Amino acid sequence: MWAGIRDRNAPRGAAGVPDEATAIAEVRALLTEVLPAEERQHDPTVIRPIWTPLTRERARVVLTYTLTYDLAYVVPVGDEAGAVALAVEFLDCFAPDARFLTVGHHSEIGRLEAWTPVTVHTFDTGVAAIDAERVGVVWKFGED
């Protein structure tokens, strides 16, 4: 799993949450910084999954499930209460109007059902967040 939060390099005078295209570009840049070179897709400049917007609550559900279960075999690998706490701690780093994104499709309970990998791994997913001041990701991978 990888995680990172950094201040945005927003243009001087920029205010508010960026539009979706800017948010995706900044998330791609952060993923390129956070993911080790050998873990990225073969061309690190081309991280082109289909990004799906999430509400804050939906981001919490996706992160909680992702941190609690193995992505390939859907067996518990962590404590759900601990996963909730980590998810909330990450999400609370961002303003109420933050934008949240993930790749792929997650079930109602947060299980990864369809995706375009960001990494060289068979399975990967996570949540990206961006507000007026910072951008962050929590990303997990799995193999079968």
C-alpha cells in the first residue's frame, strides 16, 4: 500500500477546489511521485484509468473495504474498526468541499468489481482526494 499527501502547486491566486480535469492531472502527478518506478504501469507518464468521482461518505466506504480485505481473495487482512479510523483520518485531512476520486467500480459495500490498474499489479485501487490546499492518495495493490 502507498499513501501520500502534499501541498498543491496551485497557481498563485487560485482558490477553491480544482475542476475535474485539473484534479485528475494533479492526482496523476502525485501517483507518479508516490508509486515506486518499478510499480507503475510501463509508461509512468500515462496513468489513464477511468476516474470515478466519489462523495466523502462513498470514499470512506471504499477505503474501509479496501483496507480491510484482500483485493484478490476477499478475505480479511485487517481490522475493520482500524480501517474505518484510518479512512476517516485520511479524509479529515481535506476540506468539506474536497473532490474524491477512485478508479473502477466498487460495489455498495466498497468491494472492487471492475478497474483499470494504475500499477503493474493485477489488482489495485484506492482513493485520491484534492482540495484547495492539498492533494493525497491511499493506494493498495493485490495479486491472485
